[in-house]
Amino acid sequence: MINIQKYVQAESLEEAYQLNQKRSARILGGMLWLKMSDNTVGTAVDLCRLGLDTIEETEEAFSIGAMTSLRQMELHQGLNRYTRGMAARSLGDIVGVQFRNMATVGGSVWGRFGFSDVLTFLLSLDTWVELYKGGLMPLETFVFLKRDNDLLVRIHIRKKPGVFVYQAMRNQRTDFPVLTCALSCVQGEYRAVIGARPGKAMVLGDEEGLLAEGISQESAQAFAAYAANRTPTGTNLRGSAAYRTHLAEVLLRRNLLELGGMQKWN
Amino acid sequence: MELTLTLNGKPVTEQIEPGLLLIDFLRSHGCYSVKRGCETSNCGLCTVFLDGRPVLSCSLLAARAAGHHIQTLEGLQEEAADFVGFIADQGADQCGFCNPGFVMNTLALLRENPDPSDDEIRAYLAGNLCRCSGYEGQLRGIRNYLNSRKKEGGAHGA
């Protein structure tokens, strides 16, 4: 069980950053994962007083504070309007309402967890992370960086016109997903994201132009097979690598057919 | 460190250890409806309201609740009274261990959505695990309660 020696509600980002430079310090997110660890934390730094628990929407973008709960995102009308309900669909099976009232988007993104529905969802959008010292960078870049002592301040989603769909396979509702699959078409560019492989989510584009003529039964099948073949999968308690590769092809084909208006799964 | 919060409408101030979890703080104040179950933030047994929102007290530092309003089932007896009888009528409480968390989250659901569909009930209560009942009794109990409320013309504030 975690052992916390000192707890501080930071008064500023600078204070939080300075406190976090010590090896034994931890920034608190929702604490749902952290509390199950077996560590001693010298100083637990809480960002809860810094006003980072809101979603701001402009004509151009959403700006989501790191302490915003997954439940706030799930229920946010603007985010669901823009993503055609993908926010609610991708987050709604994460454990339960109480859990999602506590889990923060900052904790989920900073953790870069392989099983993350949140990461799969956000990677299918034009999402950027704002770090206190590191500044702005695409989420796709951030995902593969090593954890350091910087602070994740906000998530920015640029509202480029697009269409979005999401599906996940779970052995049981509220369990970790066996595989997650998001698909977007933003300004004509397709972006497939496959997560819970069980490695962290990865993005695949249509480099071969398989969807250049639009979505049909044949092109959907061809792209789904192409993407599934290029997606490394692994085995764990929830499913084998072969099963995940098969699922990736099926979910991606379904997402493509839904995006093309040919079939409705959600 | 010193913690001040409002528990079931009453201000409480106490010296606590920084790592104290809210569930342990609440039980030390006689709120025995708040149960420890899975220890993995999954079962919903420890559900309490933080400023009206259902949260898992097993995963929340007591220190983080400073300045906030916490409600447990002990403080919501009146609001729960109408509803729990319908659960008991279905025999759905069985061993009773999951019941307080289940009742708390149902109250949260009905505050947010006074007339939920069966699917909305299932979705909202997905984070409350019961190892006795298979959930059908609870669902029937909630449905019967909602139907009775409709028959009474919203007399309970639906």
C-alpha cells in the first residue's frame, strides 16, 4: 500500500514543479492507480486548487485542464457534439460513474497506459499536450516520451472538421479492454488508432492510399487487413496476440463501414 | 496535518496523517455504512458524495476533501427511505454488504436523471458490484420504485 509522508495542495504551477523535482515526490491525479502502488511518497503534490478542472471551448479548440475528470469529458455537450458522441462512448465503460468522477484526464494521459481508452480516443483527434516547462507538443509525440519531472497542465483539441467513431472489445463491461479502436477522418485524412494491444495505442494512416477512392466494403476490408497486419499485438490474461490481431481487423472494418455510413454499430 | 470538512452537514476538524484515506476517516467518525471491498477502486462499496457527486472513498485522500461537503448514507436516511423498501421487497439486498454503496449510487442516478431507462440504470450502476443477486432484483426494485413514483404523480419530487 502507498505510504504518503507529506501532502501539499500547490498554490501555483511553479510551486508544484519545484516540489516535483525531488525523486520521492508524486503529482496526484485521480489517485486510483497510484493508491494501489507499494511506494513511499515523500511529498504528494495535489494540483486541485489550480483551476485545472474545467473544459473551455472556443470556435477553434477545446482546452481541457489536467484535473478534469473523465466524467466531465463524458458528459460535455460540446465535446460530444464535435466528436459525434465518441467522448461518451469511449469513456462510458471505464469502471463506473464514481471512478470516472475521480479519474483525471491528466492522470490518464501522463500515465500513457497501454489499456487506456482515453489515449485511444484522444489520439484520433488533433490533440496536443501542454507541459509546464516543455510547452506544447502533439500527443502522438508525447506518448512515446519517457516520464520526467515536468507537469502536464492542459490537453488541447483542435476542432478541425471531421468524423469520428470508436469501438472497444471487453470481456466484461467495466473491465480493461481487450482492444480499443478509434477512427477519424479529419479534412480528408484517415487516422486509425489501435490501443490495448496490450501496448499503448498507436496511430496508423492510409499511406498506401487504400481509401483514396472512398469507403466501400472492399476498401474497408483492405485497409482493415493492412492496418491489422502492421499493428504489433501481444498476449496477456485478457486475450492472445492472434485474437487481438483478428479483433483489430474486425473493429477497424466496422468503424470504417460506420464512418462511410454503410453500417451502424454504435 | 489539520483537516476541516463538512460531514453529513456538520463541520469536523481533526488532525490526520497525510496518507489517511477518506474511508478510514469516515469509519472513525461512526459512518459504518461505508464499506471496504475490493481495494482496487472497482466495487463501489465505499461510495460517498463529495459535494453531491458519487466518489470512491477508498481511493480519495481525506486531505483532498478539505473544505468540501461529504455525505454518507447515515446523512441521507430520509432520501433513501422510500427507495430501499422496494429493494427489500425484491429480496435484492441479500447479504447486504454492497447495499449502502448501491443505494448511494442509485440516489446519485435519480438526482441526475429522475426517470432513467433500464439501460441507463445498468450503465450508471455498472460500478457497483454485488456477488449475491445477479442485479436483476435491484433493477426490478428500482423500476418498481420509479413506477410507484409515477403513479403518485411525482409526489416524491420526480
